[in-house]
Amino acid sequence: MYSHKKYINKLRTNKLPYKVHIITNNNKCVEIPFNRYEYPNLMELIVDTYYEDIGECLGRGLCGTCHVKLIEGSLNDIITVTEKETLNQVNYFDETSRLSCQIILDEKINNLTFKIITDNK
Ligand code: FES
């Protein structure tokens, strides 16, 4: 059955200029189209589109549940002190780690691939 949500998403995504690829915690790669600044950050786009169980602190950069790793592409972005401190406390942290709530939805992330990192990787 084709759900109303999927139908609305299909209509919405046909016209959007940018896209980001997300590898979910069950290793499925999904393409998420977006408009510049459509959501305050990448975490909110992921949650609204795929309902992943992330974003516990609602984007304040404190909980680490929105941990992602940049798998493909490069992102020249400033990482705040708060983001660095939170990342230092999450499991599986490495130099590709970011908090998706601290990544702005704009052309800099167009065509990049991020993997959601959870406690079970
Ligand atoms: S939502 Fe909590 S650190 Fe990103």
C-alpha cells in the first residue's frame, strides 16, 4: 500500500535542488532531497523524513544521539567547541564524526553521504 506520507514526500522531492545521502542504522542508503535552509539542520531533515531515533536534546549539540560520520565527500565547516566536547564523549568517534544537528542544510552538503552512528554502530 502506498501511504499518504510517501506520496507527499514524492511530490515534495521531485522539485528540490539539493540532496544528501544517509546510510541508516540498518545500512540502507537513502537519498533525501532538500531545499536550502528548509530545516534548521541535517538532524531535523533526517528525523522528519525517516523518523530515526535521534535528536534527544533537540539540536542543542549536547546529547550526541545525532552522531553521523561523513562517508563520502568533504565538508569544510567550522566545528564549535560544544560540538567537539560532545563528540569526544560518543562511541565510535573518529575524524569523520559530526553532530548532524550542527550541520546546516545548504549547498555545502549537496551530494555528501553520511552514516548514522548509533550505539550498535
Ligand atoms: S540532537 Fe543532541 S547533539 Fe544533536
